[in-house]
Amino acid sequence: MFRILEYIYEVYREQSFSRAAQKLYLSQPSLSLTIKRYENEIGVQIFDRSTAPVKLTDAGEVVMEYIQRILATERDMQAYLEDYRELKTGNLTLGAAHMFSSYLLPHLIARFLHVYPDIHVSIAESDFVSLQGMTLNGDVDLLIESHDFDQELFQVYPLFEEYILLAVPANDTVNSGKAACALTAADVLRNRHVDEQWPCIPLELFRERPFLMLEKGHDMNSRGLRFCRESGFEPKVFMYLNQLTTACSLAAQHLGVTFVSDTAVKLTNPGEELLYYKLTGPNVKRCINLVHKRKRYISKAAEAFIAMAMNLSSQGISGVCKSNEKQGEDL
């Protein structure tokens, strides 16, 4: 029964019988026939095959809710059984947006696998809304994100505190006369912006500049809008983007200014193309969190990863990356 439900769920995820068949290593006719037989058995048509992409019928929407619950329960059972093997085998799926999956997770995973080499670790990389849904559905075990989470739905472990800065092309004339406030990437790496004595800059000085903003749904989008509105203006948005690293790269090409976290500066080492300014207000700090869905079974592999990440968090982002490089030298 579980196999048929997994087949149906894969078609739902891929919105295509042919793509689902490829993922399941089946022929499309075999997959279609198996699901058709199941629909006949339960007396309900799950998929509307007349559309492209394939969609759920009204009844199929309800059936899919139950299938997701059943598969989530089955995954929890498998996770529980794996614990009896003392972490000699098991699976761990980590979710993260592009920046964290590219620059932070590799360091954390390398340290984890040094201790637990037989755990199979995979990464789910997507936008926050998708990753949040995948975590609630059980497709992601642990999610790393700098976002606010509903703590009735998620168990939240704060890892690192980060600061929001304004990134400005270094050759922009708006920088003239602001040398006392401007920060280089090297200054950010040294945490000079954390010094309470380092001067903040009024954001309204940049109101005429084009802004590179993350898309709606990103925490940086809502924070950026609050920064601008609290400064008395609406940003002139040149482009909406899905990745913070892309916004920084475009800013480095003199296409606008953008809000950036000091974490992004520390992890990506962007060079000398940008200058950074410290902002003021209640939204300048946020946490990078490690989260999982509440009221679900947490495997020993996930517990071990949480414990490791929490232990490393005291070192800060830069410390984790540097200590991991040193560990690599020692191996």
C-alpha cells in the first residue's frame, strides 16, 4: 500500500506522470496503470489528466492530505527504527536557501560526517515558503533560515545573531563625505559594525537610489520595506530577486543598493566592490535559526546535528568556517 501512495505522491509533486515515472525508475504506462487501478479500487479519480501540468481533482485534494499524513507517519516509524542501529545508518535531510546551502551547510555537514560517517545527509535547496512547507510535510528534517517562525508549529533553536546592513556600490557618488560611516568587507569581517560606537547612517540619504529587493515572502523584503518606511519613503525598486547573493552581485555591478546581512558578507567574501552602512532601529538584528516541525519524532541523527550546531554557534559564523578549515588540515 505504501508503495502505491508514494507513486501518487510523486505524481503530485512532479505534476507529471512521465517525470514521476523517471524519478521512480518505472515506465510511464506502468505507473499510469497502477494509479488508475487504485483509483478504480477506491472509487475516486485523484488526478485530472486533461490538464498540463496534471492537477488534483477536488476529491484528490482530500485524498492527498491523507496520503501526506500516512507517508509522514511511515517516515517517522522508519526514523524510530533507525535509532536502534546507534546511528550506524540513517538519513538526514537539511533544508536551506542558496546562501546557507552553498556557504554554511558544507562546513556543518563536514563536521557532522566526521563523527557520523554512515549517516546519509541530503540538502533541499529552495525559497523560504517552499522549505517551510517541506518541513511541515516531513520532507525536510531540519531547516536553517534567518526568518521568523510560528513557534506553535516549529521548534526553534537560535544559532547565530546577524546584523542587517545597507550595501552600496563603492564608486557611487552617494558615498562622498560618508567615510566615517562606511564599512569595507574587511571591516565587517572584523565585526566593526557591532561596535556601539560605530556611527549609523540615515537611510533617507539613499532614497533616490534604485533598490535591489528580495521578493515578497522573504524576511529581508519585509525588513527592508520597514526600514524605508520608518525613514519616510518608499524604495524605488529596480529589481526583485530570490537570492541575497544575487542582489549583492548586482549591487557590485553598480545596479543599485540592497539590504544585506553581515552573514552574507562574511560567508561570500565579496571583495572591494561594495561599501556597507550600519542602520538603526529595532529591525537591524535577527537570528539564523535551526528549526524542525513540532510534535514529530526527531531521529537521533537530527538530535546529534542539533547538538553539534548549538555547540558550534558560540563561535559565530566566521568561527565555524575557520575552525572547520583547521579541522580539515588536521585530518
